[in-house]
Amino acid sequence: AAGVIQSPRHLIKEKRETATLKCYPIPRHDTVYWYQQGPGQDPQFLISFYEKMQSDKGSIPDRFSAQQFSDYHSELNMSSLELGDSALYFCASSRGDTQYFGPGTRLTVL
Amino acid sequence: AQSVTQPDIHITVSEGASLELRCNYSYGATPYLFWYVQSPGQGLQLLLKYFSGDTLVQGIKGFEAEFKRSQSSFNLRKPSVHWSDAAEYFCALNNAGNMLTFGGGTRLMVKP
């Protein structure tokens, strides 16, 4: 069965640079979620989109933005990167109440 | 506000022994509850979920969980642990807005 696809899987950036993470949901899933998992921590909800509209917002910094496109894929844009942004970023998708997670993008900020 | 607590940060069991991972939640209504498993550097795989109905739910890999409203708990169990079960386990609650709130996770180690 198709799963959630995230790219890139690994990303290394310098401080103050920008990064774009991509997420391709499971086909026919209408909702996409972004989570951030710091080292040794549980995932924290950032933002979600339902049918291309933002539906919920969590602890997402103002430096971050996201959107969902007409083909339902989503992108998380991160600007002015800080060392503390180093984390595993997960995308999940759903059609209903069960979220299925992608493998994550590991972002390292140097 | 909702919250999820996993009291045990680390648990070590011998291979073949039974396992119970604890999860307690706080939520004003009937929650949607999930257990996910995460191997090192990997994504989160859904083990099982509870929405309503039978309070004992079966999941993949031989796991089950029991919802106990009176104790606000949703503990995960497995009768016989395999070495491949070593991973981090997260209990999560889905609020009305569908964002997941996770517990802090329990790292399971399996002794040969």
C-alpha cells in the first residue's frame, strides 16, 4: 500500500538559511499534518491542512509557513533557521481520524 | 486542555516475557486514542486505535490495548515480546481538531 512520502530525507543547512520540506500524502487522503520531533522528545504538532485550507495551528514559529497544493501535497517552508530547529519533521496524512506518518525529514542546522 | 502521560520512560523486558506499557490521558470528552511505534531514526507506525465500542482493541504485531474510562487509561500489552519489538512507543490522543497530542514515549529494551 502507498505510504506518505517525504523529501528530502536528510537536510543540512547553515544558520539563517532557508529550508523547504515536502510531503506527498497517501492517495485520496484529504488532510495533511506537520509535526516536529526534537531529540529525545515526543512529536509536537505544527500545522494541518484540510482540502488545501489551513485547519489547525499548533506551536509553529512565525519563521515557518506551510501550504497544501491542488494535488494535495504540502510544503513546509522554514526561514532564518536556528540551531534549535534541528529536529525530525514528520508529515502525516489522513482521510478521517487516523493519521499515517511518513518516514520524516531529519533537518540539521549547523 | 488534553494531555497524555506515559509514566515509564524506559522499560526492559526479557524476550518471551509479557509486556504492558502504561498510558494515562486527560480529556473532557470520549477520546480517540492511538499507539504508535517508532524505531530509531524511523517514522511512526500505527499499532492500534480506539474510537468507541469494544474496549479491548487488537492491533498489529500481536499488540492489544484496553481502554478503561474509569482509570483514564489505555495501556498497551503483548503476551510475548520479541527482540524486534525494541523501539519507542508513543500513546497519542486525537482532539476534536484532529491534531495528535503525544505522551512522552516509552523506550522498550528487550533482553535476550
